[in-house]
Amino acid sequence: MSHDIYVFGSTCRGEATPTSDVDILVVPFGKIRSQYPHEWSVYSPEVIKEYFTKGRLFAWHLHLEAKCLYCYGDQPFLESLGQPAPYSTIAEDIDDLEALLKESLNELTAGTSNVVYELGIAHTAIRDIAMCASWAMLEQPSFSADAPYRLPVECPLELSIYRQIMLARHSSTRGVTIDFDPTYAARTVVETPLEKWVDSLREAI
């Protein structure tokens, strides 16, 4: 089989929950995307190498967490790449993610009919903003699902609500059944000063 297969994410961190999925990365050598399950992450060696060269945060995620399950060659491909270049696009990435967060908050404020979906988008933006900031604020970047609560700048969103909107994300992407009131969660998210939190992260960085 001409590919490398890795597992990464919550399974490697020991954070898997009943609603977690197993994050699988495939680096194919000559195969095409359609030959693998659609839920797997499939990246060509050229793309992965580019991510490592440019210091993309995803490259650091793989470098620090990914475990090789199957190696095609004498050495796992990720290992052969060595350490990624330093992550240098924190500001730009946070700007992009904040724009995504604001769009979601605007939809929730306007009374969207897709509340669960927008809550899931808000969760993704909040989590990823924290992951970006963690590069500059912690000894090692955090890719934990609870990354916003591992930073020295306090996240103003109640942890219980954060975990509810994480379930909303899982509901949108994996069909997980939610057991909370999305309307209440949406109201809480909208009323929480999340944009001020993002500004505080920028100041701390």
C-alpha cells in the first residue's frame, strides 16, 4: 500500500469523548483522494511539505501529535520532514477567524433558523483563535478542544456553554444528537464579550 497513515487529534491527546471522532491523516504516494474514506484527511506529500516549509499551524499539529500507524517507506514521511518552520501568521489567522466568529454572531443575533450550525461555527472560530494564540502564549501550542481555557487570558464564555456549542459542531458534522437548549446557548454566546477577548489575546501576543 503506497501511503502513510497517521492518527492525530483527541485520540493522541487522551481527550477523546463519546462524541469525538478519530482523526486520520493519509499521505498517499500515487493514489487519488477517492480511494479513501471521505472523513479521512488526505494530503499529498507536496502539500504537507509546503505546510512544513511555511510553518503552518496544522504542520505543527501533526509534528507534535501525529502517530504513524502505517509507513510505506523506511521512515515515516512526517518524520523525514523534521521540525516545521516557525509559525509566523498568527495575526493574519486570528483576523480571519475573528471575521468568521463575527459572521456567526451576526447570524445568531439576527435569529437565524440554523442556530445549531452557527453555534458550531462559533465554536470552531473560538477554539482555533485560542490555538493560534497558544503559540505565543504557552511553552508549546495547545491543540486541545479546550484550548481557550488553557491560555493565561481568561475566556469569558462559560465552559459549560462552550462544551454545548462543541456538541453543536459535532451535530452539524457528525450527526450527534444534542441534549441542550440551542436558543439559550445562542443567547449566552451572543451576550458574551468574545470580541473583547480576542482583542485581549492580541494585546497579550
